[in-house]
Amino acid sequence: MAHSLSPLCSLSTCKNNKQYYKSFRQNSTLFPVSLGIHISGLAFERLGKRLNRRHAISATAVSNDKVEARSGSFQTNGGALKSKKVMVIGGDGYCGWATALHLSNKGYEVAIVDNMVRRLFDQQLGLDSLTPISSIHNRIRRWKALTGNDIQLYIGDICDFEFLSEAFKSFEPDAAVHFGEQRSAPYSMIDRSRAVFTQHNNVIGTLNVLFAIKEFQEHCHLVKLGTMGEYGTPNIDIEEGYITITHNGRTDTLPYPKQASSFYHLSKVHDSNNIAFTCKAWGIRATDLNQGVVYGVRTDETEMHEELCNRLDYDAVFGTALNRFCVQAAVGHPLTVYGKGGQTRGYLDIRDTVQCVELAIANPAKPGEFRVFNQFTEQFSVNELAALVTNAGKKLGFEVQTISVPNPRVEAEEHYYNAKHTKLVELGLKPHLLSDSLLDSLLNFAIKYKDRVDTKQIMPSVSWKKISAKPKTVAA
């Protein structure tokens, strides 16, 4: 992986991170809003080699009122209020950026760790967010100017344990929220190199986080973003992480069986197994948030200024179903339903993503406990989503059409699906359910930026069955 660095960061890399941090802080006048940035020189070098070697693509182809008001604070033994420190790994991404701002706004002391590779993926594949997104440096400066809150920034690859170690020792997080993974199933199915990259990046990166917690911050609570896709579509109810079964007269509670459907989903299964093992062996405390499909773009914090705007992906590689449908409707493109359209999944508003993460942090797992929460609020089939967008579009004067396209994935297109999702509600989740007003808002948002839509990116171009060892260029 490589880094996208602001021109303002005219910095030399250095393999000695401690020396590098020292020299960087001496030049902190480059950042007038107290933007603390730490960049791993070793990570920079290794990332560049990894992607330059494996992912070269042609251009045609990323009274306690005070405590309650600032929920990120806690009382020390001496009675003083102290902010809880949260490291958001992958904090420049879709879910990570919204979460970092939300936690900072709630009084947590936040640090973002990111290698900026998500932006590089867009450059590789000729993609772009529907929304114009500012650099991470400008985002953090703007947040500081608006709220007075600092967000520290560590730029580097968590697959580089030297970099991650220095970040942990420097920031000393009480909780680590881990979004820092390649999160697209289609991306992992483009070719062999990207399948290998996805598994290496996700599994090794998570292993490094686990070792960093063990070695440097053993009380740190890991909040890991998993996926409902780990479960597949079994013909029985999906429980939250565990299932109690009776076999040959004996009963036990076991991890729920996993039926991953892509190299990306398989990496998440490996993560879950590694986290569960280290909780048992080392006493790590961890919460695995098996998240459904996220939709929406706005949170209270990203609405505060245009420079805080989140990304919105509508393409067939990174775009999720409802976001894609709303953009397609806005530009007059038929909604693309894959196959029969009976594929059913759990969905949630991005405002509920940040709320769920905050609830997990505020109610941490116990030492040695591996909790699994199913993080979604409603279930829809693809056909049901298409119908909802069609009706919402008609109210706005659109003539929305739907077409069935050959399903590029290997999955059941008609199936039973009933997943439990009660644990976060029990902790206090107040869900934002999908409504006509929300769909109107999302459609109007898509209309606002429709001139940025590249319709050539809408149709699926990645086939599960046609993946090959030969590096593939995604056609523009």
C-alpha cells in the first residue's frame, strides 16, 4: 500500500520512528490547528513496494450532568475527569470518519490511524466518491476550527508492527475501533493479487492489533467491525455470534457456523477466530460488531461543514445496494438488481453505525470476553429496496425503472433469512429506521451531486467465477 500525503507534509521518512516523531514535532508549526501527525517511514516504504509490485493497473481501469454531556469522560481514582482515549483504525474511510467525529464530539480523545490506501483504490480503478471529500489533513483542521477538538493522526500501515507499536505507545488507547480493513467483497474477487492483498491486509493487520494490545495496552478494549456476511444465508435463524446445540444427547454453546461468500468475508471469519482465541489465551477484551449493509452519508458531525463531508460510493465495487440505487435513480439509470433479487440482508443507517460503536465503547467487554453483536436495524431483500427507491423517486417526479442483470456473485438469490439483533438495543440503541423522508433526503443528496456520476462505473464488472491469477484491469 502507498500513502497519499498532503503537499503541506514536506517530510522525510525515517526508519527510526522515535527519532522521526521527535523531528516531526519540532516542525509542528506547519500545522496551525495543532494537527498532530505521525507518519511511519518504514510503513511508507513497505506500502509503496507492496502495491507497486502487486497492484499496478492501467489508468483505464479507495450530579453527573457534566459526565453525561461528555460521555467520553470518566472519573479517575482522585475524582478528576479524564477523557477516554479511542484509537480509530481506518478513520479516513466511510464508517471510520463518521465514527471518529462522533466520538470526538462526545468528549472522547480520538486518534485516527490510517494508511490512506482507500483513496489509492479509487485512483487504481478509476473510481471516485459521489461527494467531493477533503484531504484528511484539511478534514481534521476544519474539525479543530469548528469544535476546538484535536484529533491526532498516525499515518502508516498496521501490517507494519513497528509503526503500530509506536502509535500504541504514543497514544495509549483505552479502546481501539478497528475499521482498518479492505472492506469490499467485489474488490477481493477481481484477481489473485487482490484476493491475497485482502486476506493479508485484513488478517495480519488484525493480528498486529491484537499483539499491540497484549504488549503495550492490555486493558484496551478492541471494538472490531465484522460483517453479517460471515454467517452466509443458513436455513435457520442467525443468532448473535453463538448457538446452543444438542447433539447425541449432549448440549453445548458454540460459535455460530460461518459460511463466507468471498475472500473478503473469509478474512473476517479468520479475524473472528483469531480474536476469540486471543481473548481466551491472553485475556483480551473484545467486541465483534457484525455489521449489516450501511446506507446514508450524513451524520450530525459531517453536516457541520462541507469539508467534513463523508464519502459516498455508488460504483459496483465499493457501492452498497441502497446508496447505489439512490444514485442510479437520480441520474435516470435503471436500478440494477442482481439475479432474482431475493437476496436478503440486514441494513442500518450510518448514524446507527456510530451510535453502536459508541455503545460498545461505553459498555466494554470484560477481560477475556469475546462478545458478538449483530449490528443492523432492519432486513430487506434487494427487490424490496428497489421498490422503496422506485416509490420515493415517483414522489419526486422521477420515472424509476428496474432491470435484472446477471448476478456476478455466487450466492442464493431466494432464501430464508432471520437474524437476531437485540444486544445493542438492550444497551440503548435508538435506531433510525428507513423511512420515506430519509429516502427523499438520500435521493436529493444524490441529485445535488449527480454531475459527478460516472455511469460507466454502475454496471457490475467483477465476476466471482471468472476471477483468475492474471492481474485484471477494471474497464473504464
